[in-house]
Amino acid sequence: MTVEALTHDEDTAAEAATTEAAPASAQAAEAPEVTEPTETTASPASSSDSDAAAPPAAEEAPKPKRGRPKAAPASTAKKTRTVELTLTVTGTADGEWQAELKNGSKWVAKGLEIPAAAVSRAAKELHQDLSGPIDEVINQAREAQAAKVAQLEAELEAAKAALAELDV
């Protein structure tokens, strides 16, 4: 083989590669033009047919996951931690009041004696619907105590009179 034959073979191969690349690039440039009009003309007709036949892939339900399904959140609002405190205020007809406080199921305070005036003030601060019935109970206890004081004063006067008679 001669040098000319080798260079001729190389030149021919290079020309063949360029010739093949040029039509391929020309076809690539033409391919989108041909493909696009075909897709646009086919899209409106096929979209109405495909909507009736089957829903698009984006609207299909996702494949269910394995395991126990998670519950959907009830709302998107920020959840706040709630604390359960139970305050029980009890009163007697004599006007003695006690308070008990529970945090969940644990007792915080039990059997605390509190004055009736503090119960009345607290009820007024909390709500008018609470203060009315509580004030009625406190007024009944006040009337009962006033009657008891009147009775005891009468007994005291009788005891003083009996003592005065003995001193004679």
C-alpha cells in the first residue's frame, strides 16, 4: 500500500462521516418540525377521546403503600397542647368552702379551706352565669349564720340572766 492509498482511504472515510452527519443533522432539524404539527393536530382530537376513555396519568390514584394507612390530619391549624386541670369548689350550708385541684388524674391540692368572699370574687371574675348561683348559696349561708348568731345571742342573754339571779 502506498501513502496515497492510505490518505485516500482516510479522506473518503472522513467525507463519508461528514456526509452521514449532515443528513442526520438535517433530519434532526426537520424531525421536530414534522413531529410538532402532527402532535398539535392530533392533540385536540385525541385529548377529547382520551378524556372520555381514560383519565390522564396525573389524575390517576397513586398506588397504595404497604402497611397501616396514616390518618389524614383533621385540620391544618397548628396544634396546641391542652392541659386538663379540674378545680372543684364545694361549700356547705354553714358557709365553709373547700377547693381541690386535679391535673389529669393526679391530685395537686385537696381539701384547701377558702373564704366565701374569695369564692364569690372568683366566680364574678370567671363568668356572670357562675356568680349568680354561687352568690345565692353564699347569701343563704349568710342568712343561716345570722339566724344562728341571733339564736346564740338569745341563749347568751338567758345565761347571763340566770347567772345574775344566782349572784343575789
